[in-house]
Amino acid sequence: MASKVTHFEILGRDGKRLQEFYASLFGWKIDASNPMQYGLVGPEPGGIGGGIAQSPTTPRVTFYVEVADLGAALKRAGDLGGKTLMEPQDVPGGPRIAMFADPDGNAIGLVQAGSM
């Protein structure tokens, strides 16, 4: 049996700013009411949970988010201070994807809902 992805983590220079960015972009409920201010994101049905916080060293992240409309998500990311890294494109034999950088420069992947 293969291992499953069960958690994601987004670490950046300003944890609170990143928590606000992702909450606004994807509608995530983020709870940072703990001593470390580690923003916990609960799993949605069929999805995984994760965490968003300040990095003790350098920013880092890796994950893909399924969205209904890649172009709309890229535009919203840009409106919130992000930058498109890769316009929507089809992966041969796979889904339709795109990428953006968040305000800290982390590369985030998007996958078109229903294209897998």
C-alpha cells in the first residue's frame, strides 16, 4: 500500500500574512490560537489538513490545490499579491494545471477540478 499525503505546510517570513492570504484566496478556516501561532487548516471531505506558519529558516512549500477555474484562481491570487508562474496548461495524459507564487514567493500548484 502506498503512503498518502496527510498534511501540508506553508512556512514563510510572515506567517500571519500568509494565513490571511490563503484564507481569503481559498476560503480556508485557519486556527492560529496556539502558543506558536501555527495556523491549523482542518481537512475538508476528500482533502487533507495542514499548517501555515512563520519559518524559522527559509520559506518553503509544496502542494496542489483543486479549483473550479484555473484562470479565476490565478487572477484572485494576483489581486491578493501573488504572481502567476505558469499559465493553465494540460499535462499529457493528466490534469489541467497552473502555478502561482504567493506573496513570499512560494510556488503553489493548481489543478482544474474534474480534469484528473
